[in-house]
Amino acid sequence: MQQQLEQQQQRRQHQLPAAAAGEGGPAGAEPPPKPKQQFKFCRMCGGALELVLPDGNWRHVCTQCQYVDYQNPRMVVGTIVQHEGRILLCRRGIEPQRGLWTVPAGYLECGESSAAGAARETLEEAGAQVHIDAPYVMFDIPQISQIYLLFRARLAPPFTFAAREPESLEAALFRPEDIPWDSLAFSSVSIALKHYVQDLERGSFSVHQGVIQKQPGSGPNEPGSFQLVDHVQLDTPAPAPSR
């Protein structure tokens, strides 16, 4: 058995870059923190996974078939829906942040476009059919390995909405001045809505992209614990609806 393990280790060192053997990258360089979520078994053969450090990034590598199980950021898609000068928000019915307000959004499914996923999430959480107008914000949140893509949208016929359990406890339209800023669930939603209201005030929409930096250990929307950096604002000819 010991001989088999040694042979497997030798094969793995041949198949992966040198850093995978535990060197951790360039001499003197600090290795990145290990991923919070670690997996035990290979999805290909069921063998045990080992956490190694090829090319300066931690990877889960199968000790049997040498399959590298890459872990990639997850895409969250959603909408900022307006109707007659008001914005559609949902009060979350599940953790995290149960009972707080957010825009309809969720994880993109395999096999669907980002716009289709945003419309689906809006129907699932707010019971609303929507017309997708255009991309509005794309935020990277490296600390939690997520990318947020929110679209501008409008209520579509029959122009109705209703909270869908268990995802939502309540769905409601808010005038911009009535948005419950102190009860928003996530930093991404807070930043996106602030830009949306600013665009409403100046009468035209931009497309916003940037990185949300969060303090380690901070909550999802803890005041003073996050900021938008590397902000790029692309002006568009799209007029904002009158308030």
C-alpha cells in the first residue's frame, strides 16, 4: 500500500506543475489562504482529493486519477425592476439575511443566458413577468468568489407581482425616496440601488462595473465595511424614467 501511495505521488508530481508538490510558487512568496470550502472525493472516480498548490493557486487533485477539480467564481444574476416610477424589492424569506430587502436575484443556472436567468429569478422570487432592458451593473466580490450582474427591467403584462415562498416573505414597489436603505440585505444591492437613484436624478442611465472590497469577517451589508473600487461608468443614451 505504501508503495502504491508513493507511485501515485510521483505520477501527480509529473502531471502537475512543480509548485503542486508543495513549493507554493516563487521563492519567498507567501501562499494564498486555503479555500474555506474543501472537498473530499473526486467527482470522476470517487477517489480521495488532496489540496495542493500548483501555479500559486490551491487546487483539489484526485489521488487516484489525478483529475483537477477547479473551483470557479459563481455568477449571481438579477433585476432592478421599475414600474411607474417605483422599484420592485423583495423581503428575503431564507438565510442569509432573512427578513431584509433585496432585488430579485440568484445563481445563474447551467444552460441559460444571464438575461434569461435574471428574468427567471424575478419570477421565482417576486412572481413578476419582466421585460429586460439592458445590463446595468456588474460587480466582482473576490472575498466571496462571486460576480453580480444586474439588469434594468420593467414589469411586463399582466403587471402583477407577489412574493413567492419560501424565497420571499413580501414583494413591494418603492419610490426611490422610500427605499429601506437601513434594511437592505447585501452590499451589492445597496451600491447598485444608490447608482440607480443617482442615474434617475440626472435623467439617464449608465452601465457600472467595479470591485466591491469587503473587510474580512464583515457582514453581508455591514455599514462602513465595504467600498466600490475600480469603478467604471459607461454612459448610454438610455433615458431614465421620470420620477
